Amino acid sequence: MAGIAWGRFLGGLLAVGLLATACALGGPRTATEPLRLKPADDEANSHLVAAMRLNNEVTTWMNKLGEPGVVSTGTLDQGELRTQVDNLSRALVEAKSVSPDFMARAHPQLPEVWRTAVIPSVEGQRDYYAASVTDPSAPAPPAAIITAVQLGERWGAWYQANRQAIREGIRRQAS
């Protein structure tokens, strides 16, 4: 049984994620003045941005797979698939490195949504595709990727509704 890969995986989430990457920095305080965060907050913000960027790279790759729906992971280039598994692994490390305190100061619900939607979504994607790399003839069950997609959609909807508040919360942390 071949595994599945979601073509056009959360296309809207890619746009949301790219906005998140831009907004995660809070944007400049003026058109010419960069946002300056305390060193610990700057580190946390860097992890947040890196996690989103890496996850967005995987999303972009998935979007290139074709029409919405599924394609057999057995038809995917194994080198490309390994690269995406590596990106998801790095995204997971970055996501787990974001300070919950930094996130809570940006938005009180952000740490919980990050912990219950973002991290499990990235982890689920990584585990699903890693199984396809390890043994293309016996990938993880499709339910695993479906759950990861649903969690990613939950994050995307929540972020879209809260992005301005997050951006303002990060700006307040600037010195």
C-alpha cells in the first residue's frame, strides 16, 4: 500500500504562515526603525520564525505536487521526500525551542495553540513522511496525515483571527 501526500496542502495556510513570518517580528516601529527585542525574546522570535519558514518550505513543496487531493508517496522522489522530512524535523526542533513565556506575552492563547496544534501538526507530518522514507512499501496509515492536516488548519484559522493581536504583543516587547 502506498502512502499519500497532500497536494496543495493547506494552500491558505502557506499564505497565513508567510504572513506569520513577516508579522512574527512585529514589524518595524517606524518605516525606518527596526524592531529591537531583548536578547532572550529575539532568540525566541528567531525560533518562531524559523519553525514557520521551514514548515512553509514543506507546504510549498506539497503545493507543487499537483491538484488538491492525494498522490502516492511511492511516486515521489525519495531525495526530495528526505529533504522535506529533514525540514520538518528542523521545524519541530525550532517550534519546541520557542519560549512559552515569549509567546504568552505576544498573545495569552498562543502557547496553548502552539503546543496543541502547531507542534503536533509538524510532528505528525514528519512522522508520516519519515515512515514513507524508511519503508515506502509500508507507510504510516493515512489517518496520521489527516490529523496533522486538521491540526494545521486549526492553527491557520486561529492565527488568521489573532495575527494582529500577536503582532501588537510582540511590538510591546520591543525596547
